[in-house]
Amino acid sequence: MAMTLRQLQYLVTIVDTGSFTKAAERLHVSQPALSRQLQILERSCGGPLIERGIRPITPTPLGRAILPHARGALVEVDNARSAALRVTNAHGGELRLATLHSVSLGVLPTVLGVWRRAHPGVRLSLVEKLHDSELQLTLEAGQADVAIGPPPIDWTGPIFPLESEEFVVVLAADDPLIWRAGSRLSLSELATREWIHFTEPNGLSKVFDHACASAGFRPQVAARTQQTAAALQLALAGVGPTLLPANMIPAHLVARVLLPDPPVRRPLAAYTRSQPDALTAAFIDVLTEHARPVPAHIASLVGIPAHRPAQTS
């Protein structure tokens, strides 16, 4: 017969109090019930655990061998309860986030800063991918608690809409293009330029191609990169214009930032496999409140609102 945590607790309490009577009082059980459970435990262990007829109560050699493990098991149970309580109250545990490289650079830093200040005991783990299909696979494999990216198609779990990302054209500060700041730039004005594009694994490559196709041209390419941050640096260096999420553009950037016409936007959402637990739900609340795909400094620069309502599902 397998021993139980209750039986181990009874053994420890009997030894600590030195008396069956005191142990029964502390545990709020009858003394016969206490004795019966100790006998069952002794049968499981293969011999007596307490010296009978000796006062104060003294454990046998077998009892002394069992006691450290019994105490350790009870401590681990208490630790498990405490850990569960911390997670339930969003004060502890680990939160695993799957997201895109561009989202981790643009949307998440502010959100994670707010979250960390409010929940310093929660460890964060970011799994960054290049394409949104990889987010779904990561979540389905149980390697993340929540994914943040474009809303998936035919997803059976909960989806929590966020604001859409607004994309901007970035050119070097000394680019010769003549265009009035604050007005939208038709991408066709740059149809003859050679662009900083993205290699196919990066999901921004499709956003880029679709935007150019909507403007009536196929982009000529000066350079391709997988890394979104590299595209920004190449554009700043004058290698060519690029198209990036507005939230990736840092404040005080020495560059020309223009809003394309027609607008280029990408919907974003957080999604989970099933109804989120308390910790994940608390994070999604912070994400929904503080994710700002269009930062204020870019909104003022290009003349658009810094906050738009989230997309409805």
C-alpha cells in the first residue's frame, strides 16, 4: 500500500510533539484515527517507526531514516501551494511569450516594462520567430503560454485583438526626395528606387510585396535581410528606403519617416490554446492596455492618431 502525505504529516507531528495526544490535538483528529494511520504507514514501510512504551516518543532506526524525507515532502507540498498561489495572484511563476522579431522590437518593450514593474516576481521567456505560422506551431507544441502576432486563421482557441500596426517608409535624413512632412506619400513615387527588402522567412516580406503591388509596382531590391533591425540601419545609412512598423522607429531618430498611401497596416492579436489562467490573463490585460503600435513621437511626425481602437474579432 502506498504511503500518503497525510500519513507522513502524522508521523512528523507525533515525533515533533513527543505525544500521540498532543499530535492528535494539533492535527484536529482523534487519537485512534492517528494511531490507525501510523500503523498503515508502518506496514507500507516494512516495520515500526516509533518505539512503543518509551517516553518521550522516540523514532526507531527505520523511523529516523524516513523522517528527513517525510519533512522534505511536506516542505515541497507547501512550496507547491505557495507557487500556485503566487501564479494565481500573478506574483510568481514563468510566462512564456511567442512573438515575431518585429513585434519584440516594437510593441513589446513598453509592455514588458510596465508588466515587470507590476509583477517583478514573474520570469519572462521570449521565443522570437520570423513568420507568424511559426507562432502557431510553437503554441500548439506547448512551448509558449501566449502568442503575439497577426491573428491566426481558423484558430480554435481564444483570440484577444490588439491595435493594428501602422507601417511607415524610412529614408536617410539626407535623401533627396521632395515631400511635405505630415502628408501621405504614394509608394509609386518610389517605384524606381532600390529598396531594403526582407528575405522570405521574414513575414514582413509579404507585407512589403503586397504594399508595393497595391501601389502598382514590383520593388527593385538594393539589399535583403532577415533582420528587421538591420533593415532600419541600412535605410539610415542611405542604402535605400524600407518599409517598417512605426513602433520600431526610436524617438529622436535622424531620418525621414513618411506615411505611405495607401495605408499599410497589419492587425495584431494575442492568442492562447485555451482559456488563459490567471497569470496569462493578467498579462493579456496589460498587453491590451499598453501595446501602442503607433508611438506618440511617430504619430506627431506623420500626423496620425497615436491610439486607435483594437480590431474586433
